[in-house]
Amino acid sequence: MCRAKPILEETIRKLCCNNFPKGLKIADLGCSSGPNTLSLVREIINIVDDTSQRLNQEAPMFQVFLSDLPGNDFNAIFRSLPSFSERLMKEKGSNFGPCFIAGMPGTFYGRLFPNNFLHFVQLFLQSSLAIPGILLNKGNICMVKTSPHSVHKAYFDHFERDFRLFLKSRFEAIIPGDHMVLTIVGTDRKTNSSNNKTCSVWELLGIALHDMVQEGLIEEAKLDQFNIPYYAPTPEEMRHVIQTEGSFNIQRFKTYKIDWGANIKNGMKDKNVARNIRAVAESLLENHFTNLNMDDLFERFAKKIAEYLEEEKGQCTTLAISLTNA
């Protein structure tokens, strides 16, 4: 998110300068429940506070909605709110705010808020969240450079359908002329070319699973039937979907390269990246591969990551996009 911070700052400042609201309604979609859940909220509050001082305006009241799937641990977030509010008051003073924070469980591929309700929406999206059925993608758990065209089309069609629904739902909830910032894991044509040796972490997980097939630990048919819900659009595909859906105007569109585990400083990048992927994928794997030894799989996966990073840099493409409600 730090690479996309200039776009976030520019968008928030533009919102404040065009129409400084007395009460600012914000939604953080896909908020999760980790230690950094409220860091984006703090960042937005700091930007608004700085902008209000520059404009000699009183800072608005904040109403923040943290949204994720119903299985998210919202109680953990709520337990952290008193200390968050206390720190905010200490930093900003007792006359600042106030800031009201609520949970909004549900999928963002549908309606979550009333019409014309929100001033600003933020989303960090790692991938398309639905699997496009059983594919002829033998030996792979995601789309790879050698996958047939039908596999790419199935993944893209599913992504396009989901993302158009996402845009339509946000269009109805965001006040006309107001803003949304998307930070999305993507890919680029050069990285995706067949003569390029780079790959995604999901491909390395697939290789680890394939090794277990070769050792008789997993049935080959089970691997062939498993497709991870991951699709990383190219910048061209993302622009195409946004422009043809028509609900939003693109204000800024930036592409960044980010190292795997960019914030990891303890030298254990392979194990940390494997741990992050395990948090996302373990329940999917357990549901599909019965009796699979997860510790064994993710130890193999971490080793694959370490071997890969000896030869390649290990990067992902991130798309940062600022939109206004058309």
C-alpha cells in the first residue's frame, strides 16, 4: 500500500478541496482483522486532518465502515478500538473528530450500503475470489503461461463478471462525484510471455503439490480438479472493464513492481511468504485434498520459494487506480 500512498493522498485531498463535508463516510473493503487493519483508517484521518489545517477548515466527523466476509474476526477489531481512539485523541486533541467505526460484514461483490451514502471507498484486492469451474488445466492450480487459451478466457470472463458487479454496487453507494481508490494485484504482458522464467507464488505452490503427486501423496486426478481462486488482470484488462462498465471515470492509473514480502526485514522471506499464502489457501486445500499434511506441503512450498529467489527477484505487479463516480 505504501507505493500507492501518493494516489491515496491526492484523491483524499481532491475530495476535501472540492466539497469539504462536515461528516466523512468512508468504507474500507476487505479490511481483514490483523494488526494493520486500522492503519489505513489512520492514514486517511491524517491526510484529512492535514488538508483541513491547510484549508483553515474544521476537521470533519468520521464514520468508518470496515467490511469483510462474515467469517472475519470483527470482534478482534472491536477490541482494538478503545486504544485506537485513545491514541487518536492524544495525537489530535480532544476537539478532533469524533471518529465512529463500525463493522459491515458481507461480500463486496454486491450491495453493502444505501444509495449515495459514501464519500470514499478503499479496496485492496489480491485476486478474483471465485473459481471458474473445472478447467482443462492439467497439472496446474492456477492460470500459467502454458495454460490453453480456454483457461485464460474462463478466468478472465469470471473476473470481468465479478468486477463489473463490484463497480455497479459501488456506483450506487458512492455520492456522485466522490471517490474510490483500488489497489489490485495484477500482471503485465512482458512477465506473462512464454519465454519469461518468472512465475507467481501460486505457481510455486502448484509445483510443490505436483511433487507430492509424484511421490504418491496426492491423487493426480485431485490435483487436476483443483483451481485456486486467483486471477491477476493486466493493466489493459483492468482499464477495459472499468471503461466498458461505465460507472466510474479513471483519474489516476499507476503500475508498480513490488517484491514478495517487501516489508519483511528478518531475512526469512521464503517462510514468511509461505505463511502468508497458507493463511489464504489452507482452508481451500483442506476442503479439496482430504488428509493432506499441511505442514509438509508448506515446508516444501517455502523451499520452492527459497530456490526461486536464488535465481529470480520475486516480484508482483500492483495496479493503483483512483476513480470518481461518474
